[in-house]
Amino acid sequence: MSIEHHDLVHELPEYREQIHSLKMSDAHFSKLFDEYHDVTKQVEKMEAEIEPASTKTEEELKVKRLHLKDQLYAMLRAAK
């Protein structure tokens, strides 16, 4: 099974420059960005069955990732 990568630059390529800029200048954005990528790595390990987890745990992490992505996207749109 192929694992789809959900890194933020891959998900929102049109915001590549803003992502980099906000990571460097906005501590809150940087914190959310790091948390998003940590959660994404956990989900990808579960999907690849490297790290066993219940379906409930995996789904909860996916929801958390989606909420983080929504917050990051809102910050990117506001900075544009």
C-alpha cells in the first residue's frame, strides 16, 4: 500500500514562500507547523504499519492533523 505524504509544503505548494517566512518570523506558526509534522509522521507510521495503533487512535490523529492544517492555512491566508 502506498502512503500519501501530507507535509504542509506538499499540501499547499502555492504557499511555499509564506510557509518559510512564517516559520522564521512567527513563533506560534512555527510551533503549529512542528506539531503538524509530528502528527503527520505518526499517522504515516501507523498507515505503513510500522507503529501499531488502533483505528480509533489513527482517526483521532488524522482529525488533529486536519485541525492543525486548518489553523496553519488560516494564518497563511491572513499573511498573504
